[in-house]
Amino acid sequence: MTGWLAISLGDITGIGPEVTLKALAQELPADDTRYLLIGDGSCLKQLNAQLHLGLELKAYSQRADSGRIFFDCPTGELPAGLAAGAGAAARAAVAWLRDGAHRCLRGEIDGLVTAPVSKQAIIRSGQVFVGQTEFLSDLAGVHRAVMMLLGADDRGRWLRVALATTHLSLKQVAEQLTQAKVELAIELAARACRDLGLGRARIGVCGLNPHAGEGGELGSEEQTIISPAIQAVRKKGFDASGPFPADTLFYYALRGDYDAVVAMYHDQGLAPLKMIAFETCVNWTLGLPFIRTSPDHGTAYDIAGQGMANPSSMLCAIRLAKKLARRRNELTL
């Protein structure tokens, strides 16, 4: 059965539309997946011509239409020549994201890939916004979602990192870290390993403090929050170990001792991951009732419109969404 993926184009004054079209030009011959691009059709047509990609783009009307790549713009087309981070583009990006999520919730498509948005531009446009992960979780009525990022180095060694907390200032992390959040991140990371078809789901858990707290000398969170969480999930049958100092755990994870790592905060987990997979890292939201992946980079306003954007992360996000959709369909047959 032919699958459908939707891609919300993100902020069109950034590189989202460019990396989307470049990625599809590479991926289209791989299978018969059909794509619905949610966003400005005029922008897509102009880019398609500018980049000499030769893609056949069609306006979407119904699923029975012939073709592979369709576009639909629920907000209407935007004015040409918008400045980087323009309010109109930011508001449209949120509307397109919402539309893609609703299509997933209605079962119209098999998964959603989201191109980059600018949190700052969205907030400046008058909207309350923390991030796409949080936005989609709220929209789906899910309060048990976790951000996982994953990528491989040039030797094929993977890091898969789930975050116990996401977009918080560093001073807020210790205040908002709870045993429940650590347990959730471990459990969803383990389920993600199974969704990926891995043979095991061994989870290594970072401490919060240097040297994992040094027995309480450098902080007590390891003793009061993280260790109890690990003990609780182990009683449920999950293979979790720690807490380990983050500066050593990632070494062991990269060599294959662990299938996923749970990090306590954003940069603790993403700095080592981006060190080994900066251009191919993918963001996967765990715990949603639908598949959502995203390239792990921003809008890159400084190179938008110049044809310079690297589509590797978007390509990986599309491939992961397709893989997850295929496995989900196989399990439901």
C-alpha cells in the first residue's frame, strides 16, 4: 500500500522549503511514497525552478489524484519577498504545523515531518510558543511526550538521546527535573528502540551534576530523583543503568554498550550528538499518537534563498518517518 507523508514547510523565509525539495529530489526514486507539502505553493514552484530540480508539484485536491508530490496551503499564499523572520511567515508556519498535526490525528496521513521554524519570530508575531515538540504535544492532548534525537557518525555508530527536560534555561533544569520525567524518558527511549527494530533496548542514564554528583558532594539530584527513577523502571522490566557521569557515558554509548541515552537537559544530550552527526541528526517526538520527525537544524536565515542549504538532515528525517510508518503498518496488519 502506498504511504503518505506530510511535510510542513516551516518558516518560508528560512531554508525549510529548500531542504524539503532537495531531499525529495533525492528520495523520490526510493519507493512509491506520496508527499503532501503543507505551505506556500508559489514559493515551492519558484524554488523548484530556481534549483533546477524538475519536480512535478501538484495542487492537492483529493487522495485519489495521480502524482507523487502535492502542496496545500490552508492559509493562502504569502506575499513574495518577505524579510527574514517576518511575522506573516511565522504565523503561517504555526498554522501549517497545526494543519499537519490535525491531518495525522484524523488518520489522513502516515506521519508528519516538520521543517524548521524560528521560536523568536513566532513569539514576536504575537503567539505563545515554546517549541514544535511542545506545540504538537498540547495539540494532541498528550502530556507524556519526550524529545529524542538520533544520528550516526561516518563509521555507522549511532547515538540516540532522549531528553528528560527540553527547552528550559539551565537554572530551571534542577527545579523542574522530577522522578516522573526521568522515568518517562527511559520508558519511551526503550520503546523507541523497539520501534526501530533494534535487538535490545539497553538505556544508559546521565547524572545531572559533574561526576554524577560525586556521592552527593556536588549535588543531590542523582540520589533523590535519578536513581529512584532508574530503580522504578527496572522493576517494570526496563534495562536501564546509571546514573553515570555524562562525560563518560556518551563514550560507552557510541561504542555500542547502550542503545540509547537519557540526558537530563538539552545541551547535555545534544552537544555530543551533534559532534558526531551534525548534518544528519534527526529529531523524533516520542509519545505522540502519530509519527513526527524533524531535521535538527534551524531556519538558517543567513543562507536562505541562496541554494546553499544542505538537505541531509531533512532527508534523514523523511527516511526515519517512512521507516516508522512501515513498521507501524506491518504491526497492524
